[in-house]
Amino acid sequence: MSQKLFALRSLVRPAIAAALALVIAPVSAGWWIGSQNTLHLGYNEPAGKTATKIAELKTQNASNSVNMLQEVMKTTEVANVVPGGYVYQVSALKGPSTYKEAYAFVYKSTVSQSGGLVNYPEAGMDREPSGMCFWSGSAWVWCVNYHAPFDSTKLNTELPQMATVANWFKARTSGVNDVLIGGDWNRAGTHANFNSLKSAGYTNVLPNVATSINTSGGWASAYDHFVWNPSLTSVTTWRREEVDPAYWRANVSDHAGIYTWLNY
């Protein structure tokens, strides 16, 4: 079922882009960026579920030029979700000693990158973000991968720091202003924890729709977003992956992926 939904989405995407091109001037090209919390990728799963999960994630990754994955718990497992014509980079495991996970980037081999995977240097964060700088076709853009802590006390401390994170990546490379942060924020996009980002110009926190899936297979909370400064980064559409939530929860993850169109 989910494979069919992905196939449908691959047909819908060009139609969305074509419709947007009619109302946005000048007409621009671009590429798709995806973000997916992979729910303990590589850790303690039955073989049958693992095979389905890997197949679904590989299909999903093939729909985007750049993919950002969270909750990678076995870094070698990323190689299994890389489609043909794609390459990947993965961070070291991060987080408290009792629970560690990595960030991964899976991207087309034709997309240029500079400097490899870079970690934000903040040991006080549960899982300090990782970023990669990609050539969009006319400019360099930082894609920053982030998984916020779930604990409310830590969230209230950590999310307000993300404005500093965004500006750190923005200033890291001369001539690079574009910054797009994607991931699982464990907060709705309207929460006050995003105020510091919005005050710093990163006003777009989207899509703000339910992306987490409860144990009954129903949509739960609006946790997964892309965050960007519209005066720096041109994004024209954003969506939740069109998956069957009950199927996805049983076979892949407790989060649906999200994707966005980055102009260049």
C-alpha cells in the first residue's frame, strides 16, 4: 500500500511544481528535500519488519535529491536505505549514554557538497545538530539535521538555542546565506519555543500538521518541520508524506516523513 502511495506522490510532485510555476515569477528550478525520523533504524527489530522498513525508506529516499534521517541507531544500517545513484554520510552516535542515535544524509551523487558533514559544537545539547552544505544549482545552502529531546524541560532550554545554531551555520562559510533546518522538533510549529528562531528571521516553521503516529495507527502531533528564513531561502511548497499511518506505524516508523521544494 505504502509503495503505491509513494508512486502516486512521485506523479503529484511535478504537478505541484508546475502549478506553482504558473503563479511564481520568475519560473525556477529546484530540488526536493526530505526529512524522516526512522524510529531506531538498525536496532532490535524483527527481520520481517526490518526488510519492509528498509524497502520503504529506500523508496522514500529516491523521491528526494537530499534526505535527512534522524534516529539512526546503527550507523552501518544507513547503507541499506541508499537507492542507486545516491551516496550518504552519517554522524557519530550522539546523546545520553543510555540512548544514542546518529544523523544521516542520503543524497543524489549528482548533488555537489562541500566540506562533508559538520557537527554544531555544543556538547550541552542532547543531540547537537549536523549539517551539510550543498550546491543548489546557483548557490550553496546548509541543510541542517536536528532531533530535539522529548523531555519538556530540556526542550524549553534547547529549542531557544536553535536561532544560534541557524546563524552559526549561516556564518560558517563565506557567501553562504541559505539555511534550511529539518527534523523532528517534538513541538508544534506555533509553540513559544520557536520564538527565538522567528525573532532571528527564521519565521517559517512548516509543515505544521500532525506527523507523529500513535500506537493505534492514528495521526497524533505536529512535530516534524522545516525551518527557514524566507528572506534568505526560497521554499515554495511543503508536505507530509502521503502514507497510510497505520501501515507506516506498524512497519516503518512512528513519524511520517516530510518534504519540501527548494528553489534555485
